[in-house]
Amino acid sequence: MRVGVIGGGQLARMMIPAAIELGVDLRVLAEQSGMSAEIAAERVGDYTDTATVLEFAKTVDVVTFDHEHVPQDVLRAMVDAGIAVHPGPDALAVAQDKLVMRQRLSELGLPVPDWARVETAEELDAFISEHGGAAVVKTPRGGYDGKGVRVVHSAAEVAEWFATIVEDGRQGALLVEELVDFRRELAQLVARRPSGEIAAWPVVETLQVGGVCSEVIAPAPRSAGRLADVAAEVAITIAEGLGVTGVLAVELFETTDDRILVNELAMRPHNSGHWSMDGSTTGQFEQHLRAVLDLPLGATGSHGDWSVMVNVLGGPAEGALTDRYAEALAGHPTVKVHNYGKAPRPGRKIGHVTATGDDLDSVVYEARAAAAFFQD
Ligand code: ADP
């Protein structure tokens, strides 16, 4: 069994141990050499070039992804050439454009923040004044980790975005949403096979700092019962409604008036699921491989009552993560360390740690204390 992964980042890298365990031959098409997943048999090539991607895809049984940026014409060329692509182009089209996403989620009858497509500053100002004088503006494409998301009180604050959204010589559009008053952010991950089987992990709580995921608590505290059921139901509706294959991550808001709204979708393993590698019977990377190969999915029960994952953002000001191992590993022998093999740089996700156990306070403490060894 050969799986090809387009994109050589840490998500591709973390599929490698799972592939080795299953005896799956994993090959990576990386954007450049020296990337996180270089440890897997790596080719370097441009994922926007159809010929390059087809040549790579023909060496594997199924193609999947480390990111959602492969252009639609390249995705469709693979499908036309008879290659199994999971998730497929139709599903990915929804993850690639936040306006399409809002539209499809609304059509599926799912709860989303109030939103509109705006082409002009006047339209945006009208939305802002109808929504209490503030709103969240998003560029439909290419944003990640909060880049391309801005809270504004006037259209003038995103004047340069209106100037850059011209597509094919035509004025494009921005997405504007109500500024959601949320109590916390949650994420629900599921995996779906092409033949239909779905498995859900417990809903988790995610903590964002400056638009970047910083911590995840699994399961989300105070989620047992209705909240867990609603979150799983929402994600299953999306996976089935959009025909998603592989892992689907659904980012959610829990509002101060107790509603659950869908924020974002990711159709690949996701930062909010990293805890599952150490905290669940089946980690998200193994599950993703099983799903895209249309193999039976693994159980998603947890090892301990709680798992807490803390990202290593930035890392040490000087030297490498491994320079800190002697102290960090000695001080926190129960914590699992994941190093993405990336050079430290302010704000960059270069690794994470996960602690698991039955007492939430001590699990949070362990994970934060271990991660702190790796940051300045
Ligand atoms: P990205 O694709 O860059 O991750 P998101 O759409 O997930 O962007 O937004 C990043 C963060 O911005 C979210 O995690 C949340 O904290 C905040 N955010 C996004 N949309 C809204 C909204 N409508 N109301 C309030 N906060 C929001």
C-alpha cells in the first residue's frame, strides 16, 4: 500500500510513524528540500504544476495532503487520470475558500456566525453598523493561523484587502462575520472512509493566542452529554454532507449564550488532534491513513481521563530544541515530546508536548511546564 502526501510540513512528518507501524509505504511531495517531512522518501516539486503532481501521483495508490492549497485544476487532473484522491476536489473546494465554506455550511442548515459576502467598503460598513459597530473580516483564500482575519470597526481598516482581491480582472469579495461573543473555542475531529464509516474523537477545547493554537484539552471540560453529542453531530453532518474523506477538523465557538457555531473546517489532520497520538487508542495520523486507504477505522477511546497538548511556538532564542532535552526530559518523564525538525523562529510551530492522566490540574501543569523548557 502506497500513500502519497502532497506537502512536506509537520503533518506529513507525523504520518510517517503511523505509516511505518501499518507497513504502509508513505511518499511525500515536498515544496522544497529540508522540510519537516524530509525523513520520508521525499521528492521536491511544485504542487501547483499538474505535470509534477501527476508524475508523483502515479507512483502511489492514493494521494492525500498536508495542506489544502493544491489548486482545483491539479486535483481534477489527478481524478481524471484515475488516481484516488482523498479528500477529493469537491470537498477540498469548500475548505479552500471561506466564502464557499460559509455558503455550504448554511445550505447544510448548520449554525454559523452571521455572515455576508462584501465587494465594497459601503457593503462592509453597512454590515458593521447592523452588527453593533464591529465585525470580523476574512480574506476568503490563503489565510492560516489568523493571517487574513481582522476585527474591524470600519471598512477603512481593510482598505488594502479590497484592493488585492481582484480576481481575473474582476472585483472579488471578502467574507464578513459577526464578532462572536464566545466563551471558548472547541474542535471536533472525525475521520470518514470513502465507503462511509465515520469515527469521532471527543470534542476538545482549544486555546488560541494571537490567532495561533497554543493549547488543547481533551476532552473539553464540561462537555459530557449534550455538548459532546451536538459537536459530533455537526462534524458528522459536515463529513457526510460534503463527502469528506480522511480526517476532518471542525473548529467551533461555544457562545456566551450557549450556542455552538461552526467557525472553520480543515480536511486533514489538525493541530487540535495532536493529543490523540498519545492520548487515544487511535491517533489522528494513523486514522487518516486508514481512512484514505478505505481500511476499517480504529477505536477513538482515550487512555487517561485527560490529555493536554501544548504547542512549542517559536522555541529557544538560540540553538535547537534538542539542546533542551537533558533538562526537559529529566524533569517531565511522563510527557511525550514531538519535535518537527524545524529551525526555531519567533511564532513558528516547531513541536508540541502532550501529557495524559486522570487529574486535569496536574496534566495541565505537566504539559505547560515541559513546553516551557523549550521556549524563551
Ligand atoms: P485561520 O483560518 O487563519 O485559522 P480563523 O477563521 O480560524 O482563521 O480565525 C482565527 C481566529 O480568529 C479564531 O480561532 C478565533 O479566535 C478568531 N475568530 C475568527 N472568526 C471570528 C468571529 N466571527 N468572531 C470572533 N472571533 C473570531
